[in-house]
Amino acid sequence: MTHPRRAASLLAVATGLGAILTVGIAAPAFAAEPFTPEELSYGYPSNAFYDYIPLLDQFTELRADRPDIIALNDAMTVTINQDATKLQSDRAIVDQYADMALSMADGLGANLGAVYTAAWNAGDLPKTKALTSKDGGLVGYYSSSNPPKEHFDYDRPYIRFPEALVYRDRVSPPGDAWNSTSGAYPSGHTSQAYWQGTTLAVMLPELAPQILARTSEAGNNRVIMAAHYPLDVMGGRMMGQAIVERRLSDVEFRTLVDGAALELRTVLEAGCGDTLENCIAADTPYLSDEAALAVYTERMSYGFPQISAAGQAVTVPAGAEALLISSHPELTDAQRRQVLSLTSIDSGYPLDKGAEGSWQRLNLAAAMAAEVIVNADGSVSLAADAAVPAPPVAGGPAAAPPAGSAAELAATGGNIAGSLAAALALLVAGAVVLLRRRSMRA
């Protein structure tokens, strides 16, 4: 039996309190109803601060034992920062200051993104905003990146080698893109983008590849801004998706996500004037499914070489199956875990925790998009035509696409292999290491 990715006119989100099933029809005008004060203030089991340092602590070993990987991390930062196009730079500046739950709206497509933006600004998405806004959004409310930043205490690129970097920032009002002295690892902006974007992908699983590819652009934008390194972005992705897992594994909190999903889907259909399936089919996408999956997968490893054994079985982190509850509602938890395993990237890349449970390897975009077959014994396998992208070979992504194209927006930043030597030379010859005591934690 084949279970394709959810048709755009259907969302089924299984919860401990039952299942929400909405069938897409041309929706009437939607009256926005926010969550009640009781729903917002309820003591959900996942309303607790959690220690994400163990999930991220492979970075300590890299700093101690792999100076070659740290040097490559620096070189990639210089290349991505210097090679960014004007369009990429402008978008990076927007993501620097905006609420990315709104600035990433183009991940929904040209038309649906405009409908979403108008509805958000008009106050017609109060539940969606209550969960995903950067200002108090409940999904990420208890999950600050500051504790791990303070623990790993690693200087940002613009502190370690500013002369090697291009400064870009907002002009009016004047920006402060290089003011923070908080730690670089993990990227807090990226963690935020991923708990926002992953939540939106769960509510709109038909668009998960595009939403998550746009989320990966927001992470890459932190490198374009020279505020972070690729490893920071990789760690931010891992943390952000773990945040969403904790919320979705809480069956009581999941009812809020159900309500916001119903709100969002109804508003999008009302604004588009057709079923969501038809609206998506008629829209101009952020990227095609294939391109979105490719760029998302590329940014999972950023072209780093494998530094430990390849071909090892993946250990899916406990609870991660909850992330597939909307994209594959018919499957059991065990089957969803198997989908995550089947779509994961290979072992051995930096930040892979191996048998301890590897968030680094989980390719959520591929898993949510996967068409699977349930076998007679209850196991699952990928449909014959399903293709899971592989990370790029060591040396980085392909050359940058044509300027102004959709692919330009998704490009990581040029051919890292071709500029590695030059970037390292810049670091050695021109960089000045500035030693600052950290006085601000932001």
C-alpha cells in the first residue's frame, strides 16, 4: 500500500485527543478566533526549559581534535559572505531583523505567500502567530539558544577575522548586524527560523520541501551576514527541529498546533478562492520539489567531508517521529521512525552524534515528502520512484545559478572548492583576531 505525501486538499493530524480532518473546499470568509487565555496559559508538559547542549556537543570535539574542519568552517564563511549576490544580501538583511515567521512567507509560493502575509498583518492568523511569532511564540518560548552559546563560547566571524569579510547591514534605520558579542554556536537566528519553519511545514505538509528550503535560506543568510559559520547553522537546524519535536510529542500542546493548522489552511483557501490543492498547483513555487529537496540536503552538511565512518545505521532521536504526524498520519510511530531512517543522510559528517541519536542526519524535508509503501509485515519502504538527495561531495556546492533566478535565492554561495585556498590565505594574511570579553548575551 502506497502512502503519498498528503494531497493539498487534505490534512489529517492525529493527536491524543482524536484527529482533525479538514477537506479543502472553497472556504467562506474566516472569522479569526485567537486561543483563549486559558489555552495560552495552560501548564503544558513541554512548558519546561530543556538542556540542548548534549545534542550539540560534538562541536567541542571538533574544536579540540579537528583543526582542519574548523579551518574549513572559517573558509566557507568567507566564501559564502564574499560571494553573495545583491539579491541574496538584501534578503539576508531582511531576515536579520524581521520576524522570520513572516519574512519566510515566500516559501509558501508567490500567491499563497502574499495571502499569508496579508492575513498575518490584518490579524487574521492569531493562532498561527501565537505559536510561531519570534516575540513570544509558544513553540519556541522555553528554548533559548543563549545557554548553549554561553557554554561553547565561540567568537563570531566578524570578531575573529573582520578584515576578511564584507559588512552588509540595514541603512535606514541604521542596523547593528555586527554588534552582538554573544557566542556563535549554535546560531540563535537559525534555531528560531527552524522552529518557526518546521512548525509551518507541519501545518502545511504539502509545501514542506519549499518551506524547509526557505528556512535553510534563512540559516544560510546568517553566514552571508558574517554573523555565523556553517557549523553554527547546522547546529541551529538541529536545535530548532528538536524544539518542535518536544512540542509535538506533547499531545496536549499538539492540540494548539491542530487549531493553528486549521486556521491557516482555512485562511489560505479563503484568500486564494479555491481548494488548497488547486491553489498550490496554480501558484509559482519558491522552488520545485526537486530543487527544494536538493538545496535543503546540501545545507545539512555544507559540503564538509565525512570525518568518521560512512554507512553506519542511523539512530533516530527519541520522539522525532512526531515531526511526521501530519505528512504521514496513517503510519504508526514505529513506521514514521523508519521513514526518518530511510531518508536520512549518510553517517560521519561533522556534528553527527552516531548511536547517541543524530539530529544532524535527519533529512526532514525528504522525510515529509517521501512516498512510502507499507509492506505486508508492517515495515515501510520508499516508493520505487522516490529519490532522496545525497549531500554534495566534499568541496561544496556547484557554481552559483543565474542572477535573479529562483535558484539564486536558494544557492548556498558559490563554489567553495574553487575559493578555499584564497579564503584560507585571507584568514592567514589579513585577519586580526580580536579578543573581547563578552559583555552582551543576545
